[in-house]
Amino acid sequence: MDASDSSRIPATLLVIRRRSTWWIVGILTATIFATANLPWQLDEYSQERQALASFQMIKDGRWLYQEAPRTRREQREATKPPLVPWISAATYAVTRSWNFAWRFPSALAAVCLAFAIVRVAKNAFGIEAALFALSAFAFNPFTPRLATLARTDMPLALIVFLLGAQILDKVRTNTPWTRRDRAIACVLLTLGVFIKGPIVYGFILPGIIAYRFFFRHPQRPNAWCGWWPWLVSLGIFLVWVIGGIVSRPDFYRDMIVHEFLGRFGTTEQGPHPFYFYLANLLRKFAPWSELLLLMSILHFAQDRQPLRRAMHKLSPETWWLLCWSLGGLIVMSIVPSKRIDRIFPVVPPLCLLVAAQFTSMKSRARWFVLALLLSILLTTSYFGYAKIYRGYRDHRDSLAIFGKDVRDAARKNHWRYEVVTAHDGGLLLYLDRTQFIDAERAIAMWDAGEVDALVIETIDLPQVQPRLRGATILDLRATEHIDEKQRSYVVVTRG
């Protein structure tokens, strides 16, 4: 590119193309992903249930089916698909750090997803658009929060994105599905069901159906890979399900009735309206969600054609991105049981929509740069103050520190200790245990001399301590603040 060509390019686009801009965005992305959940703890978003699965694999050899602890809040035993716990268990075998192992699958998936979004956006819409796709993925209140949680949302989003990106490539290039393509789709679908069950179908199939029904074109590219990848992946998953039903008496109740069917027949996460996910995406994907809406309005306004005719002018790849993201959003909105993190696999295709909009509206590039700067400001401020600063100020990791202190004291004094049934499942992991014991069993073990110390929630002390002969309360205490309430734990040892 000579000087005359460069002078005709808007300054905004020149800034976007600079390598230094990519370095700044990349470094900020890595920093936010790595620090957003500090201080480390497992006391929210049901992280302890996911972490406990890999913990039981190493401690108890339960490699296929695990049991959740029976806490005061949760009396069911639930088993989840084992792929992510397998990865955590393998990571622990190498690193010997549970804190790293529990978060590694989500962190690895977040990094892979960022690279995948850049590559797909670059191939489909150009290098400038890829920068905004990456920025939309990284700088919002949603993604960094899930990037290092001990959960399955980020790995599932990676699998869903790879499936959707494979279809996007077929739609964009209008090439037929080969046997290799179908085999890749089958592998991805199988990985998806072993991450979080058949919900992976809910993020892809509705989009394929909508694309086939709404995108009317005589030479419409084929988004359908055929039946056998879907049936094979489902068949492999059903083998695991049948094995659980046969081998574990509570598996059908907990996995089939509660974990799967319960999502369609109950509102255990609260009675939320149909628009719950849409409203939260406007907030959690800000300011990119607002930019998408604004650019769509401006695009159709300047086209000055009836909406139906303007929609027909959209490219096949844009049609697929719309069907992919909106299909998953609508299906998940229909499911009665709602929780905001479950909609996250819709975010990556929305990032590609940001890239597609930039390509079609380069004359308004300043709006995209403004959204990028605003997103960096909002994201760094939100996680820097609301999460990291307040997390350390409010001692959000108090249970984790308490667990380490108890383990250190137990090693020093050669204690045999147990944890009496409590509200916090994460407490088990902090104390290197896989199950609680109830108060009656704790008293019986104490009388028999089988334990030297017990960790007890303070509300149980008046009922339990008088029945423990020679018991002394140590100066080891943890207090956790949740929704303006607090729970405390103490250690009782022999005097």
C-alpha cells in the first residue's frame, strides 16, 4: 500500500489495522480472563458440585458416575456428564493443584474460543472485523466471569461455536458436506453431550431448522450435515445414561427426572418470564448488544426498502448467524427453569454478528471504535472494583482460607477430622473431604474415638457440643456473608 492509498483510508481503520492495537486488546483480554474471579473460591454458581466430580474421581475412583454432597440446601444426589471432570482430574495428576485443575477446562476453552472467533471472523469478514469480534467476546460483564469458573458453560460454548462455525463455512463457501465433515460434526456433538447433556442440540438444531425455513433462495447453501452425526452422538450418550440407571439406584431420579426433565417441568431457578434471557443479554453483553440493535436500525433505515425485501438481501452467512443465535435464545427462553449462565453459548455467534455488521457498515466504524473503548472501560471497572477489590475487602474467600488453616492444623496435630452436614458444599473441598456426615454419626464417631476434630456450623453447636465429651472450641472460625445473611463455622477438638 503506497502513501496515496493510505491517505484515502479513514484514520479509524488505520488505527484498527495497527499491530499495536491487537497487542493491547490481546493483553487486556488475557489479564481480565486471569483475574476476573479473584479471590479464588467455590461458593457461588454451584461450582462446588462440578469441582467435587473430579475430586471424587481422584479420591474415590468414581470415574463415570459421581455423587453430589447432601447439604442443607440440596438433598439430591446428582450425576453430571464426566468429560470436564476428566480434564480436571488429568490436570490435577500433572500439576497437583486443585485450584488450577478445577479452573483449567474453562480457561482453556475461553482461550481456544477467543482464537477460534478471530480465525472465523477473519476468514468470513476480514481482519478489521475480527478485532471487533474478539473485543465483543472479551470485553463484557459475561465472558470474563465464566472464563475461570469451575463450570461447564465455557467448554460447552466452545463446542457449540465449533459446530456453528463449521456450518458457517459450508454456508459461506456453498460447498457440500463430506464424510470427513460429518465425522468432525459427530465428534463435536459427542463431546457436547458429554459436557452438559443433550442441551447442545438446543443451541444448534433450532438454528438449522430456522435457516432452512426462513432463508428462501433457489441456490440456498446446505446447513444440514445429515442425520447420522446426531444419532451416533445421542446413541453413545444413551449408553452412558443406561449404564448409570442400571448401576446406580438414584441415577434415574437425579439425572433424568431432576437434571434433565426437571428443566422443562419446574422453575427451580425461579419463576422467570419468557424475556428473561433477552433482558439479561442486553445487560450482560453490553455495550455490544446495544450496538447490534442500533446498527440494525440504521442499516434498515438507510436501505429505505420494506423490511421483508431488505432481509432477502442479507448474505447466507448473515442469515445463518441470525438463525443460530436467535434459535438458541428462543429455545432456551421457552425452557421454564432459567439461569443466566445457561445462555452463554449464544454470545460467540453474536460476536460474529458484530463482525458482520462492521463489514457492511464500515462508514460507521467510529461507532464500533466507541463501543470498543466503552466496553474496555466498563469491563475493567466492573471486574476491578465490584469483583476483585470488593472480593478481597469482604473476604469472599474466607471459607477457602479457613479450610487451608484447618488442614494445616490437622497435619501439625495429626488429627482425624470430619465435617458435619452444612449449607456449603465447597467446604468439603476446602477440607479435603468428599461427603458430609450427619450430627448423630459425628457424635457416635467422637464417642468411639474415631475422630479428633469436627468442623461444625455454629447454628448446630447448641445441639451437638454438649453431647461431645471433653470438647473444646478452637480459635479457628470462618464467617461467610451471602445475601445479607451470614454463616459461621468452628472447629471442635478434644480438650
